[in-house]
Amino acid sequence: EVQLVQSGAEVKKPGESLKISCKGSGYSFTSYWIGWVRQMPGKGLEWMGIIYPGDSDTRYSPSFQGQVTISADKSISTAYLQWSSLKASDTAMYYCARRGDILTGYAFDYWGQGTLVTVSS
Amino acid sequence: QSALTQPASVSGSPGQSITISCTGTSSDVGGYNYVSWYQQHPGKAPKLMIYEVSNRPSGVPDRFSGSKSGNTASLTISGLQAEDEADYYCSSYTSSSTLGVFGTGTKVTVL
């Protein structure tokens, strides 16, 4: 069974750093892209970026380039999303999702449960 | 990379059919048959409902169907049921380096 399990909720102060994780299981982790999606309170889904754990090829949405870093450790089947200096505006739910292959039209076919990040002084 | 355009809200009575549109450009929706649709209930993670414009994953009811014409894709829910009340998002492959983009989202209300 394919599963993506994300790390738990975080409460941070502005200026602090943070790294959240997404552990994949039940499939070949290195063979599928993993995407990160932001959902601010009461708002829609935003495509942040995507990584191919097999070779660490990483693509960022222009809105998020330079604001976050996406990485992966294929030895432990885990993808990461990190911030070096959080802002209050980073408060949101963050989802990871597996981008399927041609059989599912490259759609996000499996999703993590989400990690709620709250940034407040 | 701009978000795909969806209506903010659509409503219908139980048993009726509704259609949600998703408008992009020739660089995304119009250029590829890799449009997908996601359903999100409050407090839950999104769920894939349609992929490759019109294909349903196993377990998705056949009252959900998708289509595309030019730069606009559509999701139709036939025989609307109370449990269909949720937010719906389209997504498309894009020729930009980011590989994908979401729609603005549509809230479906069952009257």
C-alpha cells in the first residue's frame, strides 16, 4: 500500500528555521516525483515545487523560488521542505503528494496527511 | 506561472448535474491531455478524482466525469449527492519548468 506520512504540526516564531518531512512507503521512492503544496488558511492549493528523488532534480514555482528549499534523502525514502527564516505569512497547511506516472497521467495520485505550520510571535 | 481559472462557487440540488470549468492557456490545459481534478473536504487532504482529462481512478463513482475543449477543461458531477459538497481543484501539466499548476478552486454546495 502506497503511503506518504508527514511530520507533525509545528509552532514557530518569525525568523526561526524549520524542516518538515514526508516519508514514502509501499512503492519505489526513487521512481516518482514528490510535490509540495501549500494551502493557506481558507485558501486554495498552491504548487510550490517538486523533486525527483532518483537524481534530486528539483523544480520550483516562481512564487516559492528562493523562499523554501526542497530536498530528498533516498536512503530513507523521505522528502523535505525547509525554511531558513520563517515569516508569519508562512502559516499554512503543507501537503506532500506523489506525482504518478503515465498510467495516471502524471497526476498527484497519493497525498500525505498534511503538516500544519503556525508562525507567530 | 498563473493559476488556472475556476469559478469560485457552483451549487445544485440533489440529483442535478453541475459542471465546473477550468481555464488555462495553450502552455498548460490546451497543450496537453494531463488535466486532473481533486476533491477536498474540510480538514482533509485532497483526493484525486479525475486524471488525464477524463479517466477515473479505481473507487471514484462514475457520476464524476471530465472533458476538455481547447484551453478549458470541465468536471461534471451527475446525480449530485450530499457527500459531493466539497472544494474542487483542477491541475494541469505545464510546459514551464515547474511541471504543473493548480486551479483557483471551486466550492460546490449541495442545496
